[in-house]
Amino acid sequence: MNKSILKLVFVATLLVPFTSHALLEGRLSYGSLVSTESFKDICQGSCAAPDNAPAVVPTFGLGLDVILTLPMIPFGFGLRNETMKLSASENGFDAEIKYSRTAAIINYRWIDTVVHFGPIATVGLSHDGSVNIKENGNTIVDLSPGSLSSYSLGLELLVKPLVVLPLTVGAEAGYMSFKWGEVTNSVDSSKKDIDLSGTYIKAFIGLDF
């Protein structure tokens, strides 16, 4: 009987999320977004030889999250700011994408003990970005922001390696939708739709209080 009770308590500890007090967490992340969009696609209609343009490699960059978890509630709410970019050179092309994004965060922790695990979602609140492509040294594409929108869905895993200290380390992975609509090329005034949606992954280190 005692063994059955102990097993039940152990399972409940793992499966039932709980937080005993308000928790403010700040964390610094480094990650990447892998998109199927290509500079070849962005070059269409503007570049002389778009097929020679490089493919988009993953964007990389830093992010900062601030998340508040309320007492006795396994949901967390917060804000995320991230800045990402990539540069690529190939066949006489020099291309660069860079963007920043501020998003609202909501997460839910199925496990919230020394190990924290559960889903996390973000919705973009503000965005900025640019795309610049040079062909044989001449700027062919210079895109300024138009209508940008984003959201993400993923899973996060955090660990407190030193239980007595407020240090956390972890990772997050999932899918992000990131679409740029009616982006204007200042060189020829053409408009393009860019879809940078794809899978993402982040590693982070943080402090909670």
C-alpha cells in the first residue's frame, strides 16, 4: 500500500504542473530559423541571373525573454525580443537578410519542478527587417519592411542545474510562421511577398527570481 502511494505521488509530481510562488524569469538565447525561402525567389524579376543567387541559409541571432508565472498557475506570460540575420556570397552575388521581432509569449509547463517542460507560443507585436542583394557589385534588391506578421509554436525544456541558485539552462524548438507581405524594392519599386517560415531552435541561459 505504501509503495502504491509513493508511486502515485511520484507520477503526480511529474505530470501535474505547479508553481508555489510568483516567478520572474529572464533569459538570453541564441538560435536559428531555417526557412525554405531562397534568394533565387527574391531575385525573380529584379536580378539579371536569379538562378545564380545563393539559397537562403539559416538565420542566426540573439534573443531576450522576460516571463512572469503567477502563483499556483502553470501559465507564464511575457515578452520576447530577437534580432536575426544571415549573409551569403556566391556567383557574384552578395546577399543579406536581417530582422528584429518583438512578440508576446505564453507558455504552459506540464512539468514544473527542477525540470521545466511544456509548450510555448509567441505572437509578433512589432517587426522590422530588410533584404539587400548585390549582383556583380550593383545593388539589385533593397527591400524595406511592408506588412510583416509572425507567430510560433514550440516546446521548451529547462533545467536548474544548481537547485539552490536561480540559474536555468535549456532549449526550445518548434515552428515559426514569418511572412513579409508587400515588401517594396526601392531599386525598381517592385513589390514582393517573402515567406521566411520554418523550423527554429534556441538554446538559452537565464535567471529566475
